[in-house]
Amino acid sequence: MSEATAPGGAITHRRVLQIAVPIVLSNATVPILGAVDTGVVGQMGAAAPIGAVGIGAVILSAVYWIFGFLRMGTTGLVAQAKGAGDVAETGALLTRGLLVGAIGGVVLVLAQAAVFWGAFRLSPASAEVEALARQYLSIRIWGAPAAIGIYAVTGWLIGMERTRGVLMLQLWMNGLNIGLDLWFVLGLGWGVGGVASATLIAEWSGLALGLWLCRGAFSGAQWRDWARVFDPARLRRMMAVNVDIMIRSILLTGSFMTFLFLAADLGDVTLAANQVLIQFLEITAFALDGFAFAAEALVGGAVGARDRARLRRSAIIASQWGVAGALALGLVYWVFGGMIIDLMTTAEAVRGEARAYLPWLVLAPVIGVASWMYDGIFIGATWTRQMRGAMIEAVAIYVMALAILLPLMGNHGLWLALMVLNLARGVTLARRYPRLEAGVA
């Protein structure tokens, strides 16, 4: 069967961009919301509300991201079911994901006292900030089932190559959130509680919109085919994929947290400079995620169709765009990096320190692009056990690099070790890729 007549259609540059560009635009809305949240509480004229919203948002983001596997695992499994022409399974997968989201959210609501207690023990704050943060968290936690359920919805839409729906969902949620922020805080004077209420409403309305965007899954009876939904073999596969991704994500998050904690021992100015430069990495992730997500959807479809040639072409074309994006970002950081630093901070000491380490951020997209793209390829193929193994190897190399480079080179050694981590992630996955491709026939 030729590629042009394959069930999944031809793998073209245009198709990759149709998947990737909405994701890039969707990601661009995320920092805007954070800036508005900070800005509206900043109008209250006190520091405590700003700190409370900041720490509350970080706590919930960390807790919710425990369920981030649901987005990635759902994408790979749905893309494979779509590639195999198994419409019934695509509907059942959405139902399974939503059930996981509902159960996880209810557990968090019931366990909120313990969750908040543990969070504030790990991240202590002043009595005033903690009181306001608890007010914020006590409102937002009721959105947990919706927030986690949106991971499943987003994963399903990406797996079905409907990323315009993801963009629509993010624009709606963030736009509504911003509008309600302004009304509740500046108009009604609700303060921190207003920011939390705005996000709560945005999350539940976002889930409702997401379900409407996934309405094709509910057009038949497949979404409530309970024998299929609770089929033990399919449940075990979903559980195995998600547990592997969760372990991999915990290792990756722990590695970046280690970077931040070690930077704290290098002095306040260096710590602040690193915090500024970390924003460059976040921008890189937001931009390259679009091409990695395209790889997830297209590779998953190829694996489901058991089409090795299509898999290879999907991986190559998506990666070509990923490399082009990485090179463009590196060039932007090289030419405009100093200006970006100046926009982020007015402290001259921090500006000078950040410029000293800016070359690492110029290199970061080029060094890290392989790790992002291989992540997308392996998630699409649901080769998650191999991803987990590769991450364990990469983190071990990172720990050794830290032990050697940090004492020798200080903060330069810290940044070099982070580059080693991203390079090791790409290399360890690249070593496993030939077996992945050979297994599709």
C-alpha cells in the first residue's frame, strides 16, 4: 500500500505543521495568564497576596502534574487506535482517561488537608502568606477533577490530530480566566479568593468545552461499552504505559529541581540570574513541544497501522521541523538574549550575571532538541518502558556530571551538567530507536 493511499494519509510537512502550530500558539497563552494573575493581585498594594497566589499555583501545578502521564499516555494509545482503524477503542480510551481524572480529582479533594499540610512543610511561608495561600487552595482544589480530566481530553485531541481544538480550549480557558480575574479582583474586590474562583470556573468550563470538542467520541455507544472500557488486558496496558511515563516524569522533574536547589548555594545574584535564564528553557520547551506532539500523533498512527515506512517518515519530518525550530531559537537567544534579560529584570548585577551564562542558553535548544523529539516518538509508539530505562541512565550520567563539574566550574559547571543531561536523554533514546522501528511491521 502506498503512503498516499494509507489509512492515515500521507505524511507531509504541511500535516506536521497543522498539528504543531496550534500547540505552539496554545503554549504561548500560558505565561500571559500567569502575568495577569500576578498583575491583578499586585494592584492590592501588598506583597503577601502576590506570594500567596504564586505559592498556591506552584503547589497545585506540582500536585496536578503527578497526573501529567494521562496526557502523554492517552495521546500515544489514541493515535495507535486511530492508525489501526479501531474507532471503538478511541472512544473507550477517552472514557478511561476521564474516569482516571475523576477518581484522581475526588481523591485530591478528600485528601486536601493532608496535601496542603505536606506542601507547606516542604515550602514554609510567613503566617500571612500561608493563610492567604490556604484560602486560594481551598477554592481551587474543587477544580481538581476538571483540571486532571483536561489532561485526558488534551491527549485525546492530540492523538486524533485535532490540535486546533487544543488551541481553542486554551484560548477559551485562559481568556475566561483573565476576564474573570479582572472582574472579581479589580471590580468586586474579592482579592486572592477572586483569582482562585476565576481559575476554578475556567477549569470546569474548559472541561465542558473539551468534552464538546471530543463529541465525535460520544457519537456512538463505544464510549460506554463498559466491557471494553474495563477490559483487563487494555486496562493493564494503559496502567503500564502511564506508570512508566510517571516514573520518567518524576526523574526529569527531580533533575531540574536539583539544578535549582544547587543554584541556591551559589549566592543570591547567581540564583536570580539562573531563574531568569530558566525562562529561556521554558520558552524552548513551549516552542518545541508542538513538533514533539506532532511526532506523538503521527508515529502513534503509524504504529497502529503497523507501517514501518510511515513511522520513519513521521519521525524524520517532525524532527526536521524540530531541528529548524531549535536552530531558530538559538539564533534568537544569541542576537536578542541580552534584550530579553533586560526585560526580565532591572537589577544590574543580575543582568550582568545572566549575560555571563547566556551562551549555555544559546546552545540549549540545539543540544536538547533530540531529547524532545525522541520523547515524542517513543510516547507515540508507547515504548514507555524503554523511555523509563533511558531516563534512569541519563539521570545517572547527570548526577556524575554534577559531582565532577560543579566543584570545578561553579555555575558554569551546573549549566554544563544540565546540557549533559539533555544530551544524554537524546543519546540514550537514540540507541533504542532502531529496535523500536524494527518492531513495527
